[in-house]
Amino acid sequence: MVLVYLLIRAEHGKEGLVKTALSKYDEIKEIHEIFGRYDIIAKVQTEDAEKFKRFIKNKIRIIQGMKSTEPLFVSDDETS
């Protein structure tokens, strides 16, 4: 299982539109609007890295009002 926190920049005034579009996908487990360099953070879970790549390419990048994304992959190393 792959767990990723996705930092999202939306076009000005389109944050709500992007958040609504994201909420339609089962891969999105949580969504929060944030302040700072990014507008939204989403917790994403997929079966593997390849499915995450396809999810971003085929579903996320086409959302109207989406400006950019930055994925933060969660480490699975429990010894850290």
C-alpha cells in the first residue's frame, strides 16, 4: 500500500472547486484547505506506486482549477 500526502496549488478562487472534485475519488482519504505556499493537502492511498502515478496523470492533473501538485510519500520504515 502506498500512502502519499499531496500538496496542491489551485488557481486563485478555485480552491473550493478543486476540493469538491478531489472528494469524488476513493483514493482520497482526507482533504484539508491550508494556508501558505499550498492551498490544499490531500491524503491519498493506492495499492502501489504505479497506480498512484496513473491516478495523478489520469484524474488529478485534469481537474479544472488545478495549478500544481507535490507528492510526499510516507516512509514504510518502522525502525526510524
